Amino acid sequence: MSSRDERRLSRIHWRVSGSGPPLVLLNGWSASGLAWPRAWVAELGRSFRVIRIDNRGSGWSRMAEQPFTMADLAGDVIGVMDDAGADTAVVFGLSMGGMIAQEVAMRAPDRVSGLVLAATAPPMPGYKPRTGSALALSLVRPPVFREPLDKYFTKLWSMAAAKGFAERHPELMAELVGQIMERPTPRSLVFHQLRAVMGWGHVDRLRRITAPTVVVHGSEDALMDIRAGRRLAELIPGAKFVELPNVGHLVAHEAPEAMIELIKEVSAAPKRATAPKAAVSRA
């Protein structure tokens, strides 16, 4: 296997850094594996071999077959794990990435040693989403005529964070926008990803998940209703629900230390076949 830290598998692009047990990071709708806080990824690399995947349609995975389903996206993850020599891994999924992570854990429970599902929702009909938030609608609208793309992305993702976060941490927002600008997801592929999300179902399969699972949600998430996270924790056997006060959708940016602790928590937890009703806590 090549020693390069960026590789391709069936036109799916991924990156690896750090050392330790494998940790797969799956980003959300329209975001690639580039779009994680650099300091956060570096800190995770002290404890884990971090594998960041460009979901099909994003980053350098634009050329993968289209259209595609959530099953295809999960198959991509399992294929990358095979290529990376990761028999099992902790999987952290944000938003759409959390949906992909659920599908991986349902299809290949023996491959997932722990799950952290952040700012996400269960398959349909486990939760009925509220009708079109302003941020969700903005994601499918093109920029205003002649609006600079960096200004458009700054405005868009500032809306995803809790109120005031972007103003308090302009350096983090600038880093995120720069990462997105490096390889923006074409609008047609944004819609392909949305189609995969909207066609995802069979919520009863969540009972197949045996990995230690934490569902985490910011109390100020404007894109994904916190009720979706609570419902997801109820549906996964033994899942723990953690609410992050004053945090929006960008949990890795807004609460990096809490995310690292939760990832370490599930990494150390024993796998189990069944578990009691979901526990609830506030970070």
C-alpha cells in the first residue's frame, strides 16, 4: 500500500493521519472530508488513526457513480475501511454523515466498534422533519448574482452555528470557508446527496446496531431539529443522548473538546448485543 496520506478507492477519496485505533470521520450534506477544524483533527490524531472520507459527490469523490443511495454511501465507507486495513473503527458522523454512519452500523455491525452520531436524524419514518429551515433552503439556492463565493459560504455556515459563534470565532469560520472553497461541491451533486437522504428509510433496522452509541445534538441547531436527535437515541438500543447547550449544527467547531471526550468514551466502551433504554445527559 502506498505511504501517501491521500488515497483513492473506486473514485472515493480519503485521507489518513495520526496513530492508534481507527476513527472514521463522515461529514455532512455538501461538505467534504477537508472541512473539519485542523486543530481538532490534529488532537484526535494523538489518540486515533483518523480516516477522513470525501462522501460521494463531495471533495475529490465527484467522479463516483451517480445517482446514489445511502446504501451506496455506506458501501463506500466499508470499502475505504477495507483499503485502510481497518477491520473495525469508531465512526463519527455529522448530519448526513451521521445517517451514513447509521447505515454502516446497520449493514456491517461487526465493523463498527463505536458510534458518535452528531446533529443528525434517524431513517424515515422514524422522524418527520420540520418543513424547510432557512438554512436548508439556503443550501439549495444559488448565491445571489455576482455575490463572491467566499462571502456566500461565510454567510451560509455562520447561520449553521449558534448565534454569535461566527462573530466570536472569525478564524474558525475563515478556516472552514477556505476548506470548502478548495473543492466546492457542485450544485447538481448537492441535489444527488439530498436525494439519497430523502430516499433513506426502514427505521426498524436501527435495532441491529450493537456498537456503543452516543447521539449528540446542539440545543441551538437551526438545520437539524434537536427532536430528531432525541428520537434517534430512543430508537438505537442502549444509546446515550447528550445535549450541548448553546451549540448549533457545527459541533466539531463549536464544542471540540466535548466531541473528543465522547469519541474516546465510545472507543473505550464494550460492545453489546442489547442495552437498556436511552440515557439522557447535558454536557
